[in-house]
Amino acid sequence: MSQNELIWDDDALKLLEKVPFFVRKIAKKKIEKTAIETGAVRITVELMEKIKSERMAS
């Protein structure tokens, strides 16, 4: 699966838009990379929150 094949939920895209513009592109790439690594095909708010909490725990 590639980043182009991932499906973003509307709510997840709205949440991504709240990320400061100067780090948004980096955040999007990290979210997509993690989604691919975990076998997800759809990016949801729940997935984004899970990724965020795992990164904060590290």
C-alpha cells in the first residue's frame, strides 16, 4: 500500500487542518507512514489520536 491509496475520513482531514501549517506536511507523512506500517487503509480521528498517544508515551 502506498500513501496515495490511503483514504482520509473528512473528520480526520479537519483535524489535520488544525495542525500548524509549518508542521502539517510532516505530520501528515508520519500519520500516513504509521497507517501503512499498521495495515490501516483508512485514516480516522481515532487512528490519529492513537498515533499521537503512542508518540507522547515514547
